[in-house]
Amino acid sequence: MSLDDQIVAKIELLIRRPVAQVFDAFVNPDVITKFWFNRTSGPLVADKSVTWYWDLYGASTTVRVLALELDRRICIEWDVDSDSRSRIEWTFEDRASDGTYVSIVNSGFDRDADDVIDRVVDSAGGFALVLAAAKAYLEHGVALNIVADRF
């Protein structure tokens, strides 16, 4: 295993909703656009690519779905059209009456040391906000606009 494989940003949070609802929130454009980006070219589907848009910032990224296991796991390649690709994997652990424990791991950073540190810190902060926003939306129906207000 190379050092690049060991450098990851890992973020985890319990969302007090059933696993099917939480999983759906990350693949369904009608839900994910309530707490993360404002539009997408489509839902996440195995072996397909979609583009996510943050129109407020004039930003977008194309992601390729590497794996999609219903109610268990999503794995994508992020920024597929750039030289700063990385891999993001969500896992969804069903905790029955307590809800769903969501883990996000961003890995595959392949740049120089200073850039890797910046990317890992940015990724950890960004995905922490995404999980917090998802939790607020799914548990309480509140759109925090936390991602939009970050910059």
C-alpha cells in the first residue's frame, strides 16, 4: 500500500432516519439538491457519470459511479474531468431504531504533499457540512443552506 492510499478524509455521523431514506437522499436528485448542490444532470446510477452544479459559485464537477449497493454503499470517482481526481465512498450502516450511521471516506489524493494536506482538510470540512446539512434536512425538514453559506 502506498502512502497515497493511506491519506484519507473520513467523516461519520448518525442520521436518525431509516437506512433506505438516508441512502435515497444521496442518490435522488429531488432530495440531495435540498442539502448539497442545487442541480444535477441525473440520479446516481452504477457505471454512469453525472454532473453536479453549484450555480451560486459557477462551479460543477463530473462524478462517475463506480459502485452502488442499495442501502449499503455508494462509491464514486470525483472530478473525473480534472487532474485532481479522488474517490469518495459512502457506507450506510443500519442501526435499526437509532437510524443510519453514515461514513464518508475521500481517498486517492495524488498530488504533492502541500496540496494533499489542503485537499484532505478541505474535503473533511466540506463533507462534515454535507452530513450536518443532510441530518438537519432528513430529521427535521430544515434546509440549512450550510453549503451555500460556506463561501
